[in-house]
Amino acid sequence: MTASAKDKNFKLLYDLEGSVQERIEKIGKIMYGADKVEFSELAQKKVDMYTKQGLGNLPICIAKT
């Protein structure tokens, strides 16, 4: 059976209703086992800018390198 034919049980770790910070914190805690998540000043400015541009409800994708 090909992967595309298998049942899909995908679900997000968070609700799209929460703030960007809340959703990132939830990903950090659930997926990566973090105790807390801190945002640098630059990261917070970018989150604020994207939220003001109306992009705050988009799904969060985190790339860990």
C-alpha cells in the first residue's frame, strides 16, 4: 500500500484560536519537551509584525536544525 493510500490521522498540536506565542509554546513543550519558551526581542517584533499584517492565525511550522 502506498503512503498516499493510508489513513491520515493528522492533527495540529494546538488550536488556531490561540496567540502565536501560545501556539509556539505548546509546540515547544509537547513536541520538544521544553520547560518554557522565551522569545528574543527580534523574534517578538517579528511575531507582532506578522500578527498586525493579519497572518497571526496561520499554522505554525518550526524547523529544528
